[in-house]
Amino acid sequence: MIKAVFFDIDGTLLSNTTGEIPKSAREAIDSMRMNGVKVFTATGRHMSEIRDLPVDDIRFDGYITLNGQLCLDSRKELLYGEAIGERDVELMLAMFEEKKVPVMLVEKDRMYINYIDELVEKAQAAINTPVPEIGTYSGEPIYQFILYSEERMAEEIVAGLDGCKMTRWNPYGVDIISKNGEKWPESGRFYRIVGFDRMKSWHLEMEKMIWICSDTQESGSRWVVQRKTSRFVRIT
């Protein structure tokens, strides 16, 4: 039987059209919980952003945030984090201070940027999120850099970082994270921490048509996320 389901937020729980969670999605999540299924979110978002989204009222059993760099329990307390290595932080901080390209620093409890230009405004508008505050480095561990640049520049910058990889989330911005981080917890570390030694789980993303099927002999119900609609349907 299903033990847990991991939901992305943008384009999955949140409709790209309305910016809201469809009623059918909420009903499906409620049904999962009633059947003993644990519900998690796996997102590139920071907790400070999630608090301002229409998903904040959903009671998740855990949060995989920043593409796997920060993982929290149901009380939003830290389970584990994957901070970026010291050498790569030094290189990115030099770029942050030079202010030749917009760079956002993402800490456990704070996100801030070196300066704001048109690319930053376009990128943030595309995800219905305000532009970040301008700030200075606090000395706290960095879990993610967000670089606002065209693709070639981003690739050149990341190529010089030994322990990092990048994920582009729109034409104007990329996330730079540790190579050891993982949005979908395939290594089993997250599973073990939340109490599952072995488990069957389904990852729901916009690009895929995925059936979430319980063993029909046990519960006789199943769920499906329809491609690019964020509409969940329960089939009995």
C-alpha cells in the first residue's frame, strides 16, 4: 500500500493559471490522510515563501525545501540541511560583493540579494513572488544561491564551483545548490528520518502523468494528477 506521497508546489499543487489549489486537490489530500498516507512537499521554494502561498494551510508531514537542501518535519523544525561548501561560498560571495550580476543568498531563515535589476523583477514576477530584500552576508551557512543571468553565464559560473550544480527554474533565474542535495529523496535518508525503512512513494510533478494507486484489495481507491492541470481526481 502507499505510505507517502511527495508533492511539488508550483505547477502541481498550485495551478499555473489561477495561482490557487484546486478544490479537488485538497479533497484528494484529505482522502490520502484519512487512508493513513503521509503527505510531504518537495519543492525548490524556501519556507519563507511557502508561508505566503495558498499551501501554507495544508498540514504536511514534512517539507523538502530548496531542492533538498533543507528538510523539515511537520512542526517545521530542521531535520537536516546540505549547506554549500566553504570554497564555493567564498567564490560566490566575491561575486555577490562585486555586484556585476544579481545573486541571492539563501540561509535557513533568510533570503536576500545584492541588487535588483530587470531580470530579477521578471523572474520573481513569473513565480508570483515579491522581489527579495537587499542585504549583506550575515556569516550564516548558505544552502542555495540564486543567480539571475542568461544561461551561458550561469553555466560558466557553475563550472567553476567544485561542489555545486544548477537547476534553472525560468529563463531568468537558476538555483545553485550542493551536488549532494536531492529534491526527491531517492537515497533513503529522508525516509529513514521520518520513520520509514522501506517505503513505496510517488513523486508528483507537472511534466508527468502519474497514477497513485493503492492496492485495490486493501482500499479500493486511487488518485491521479492530470498533466499540466493541477487537478486531482479520485477514482473508486
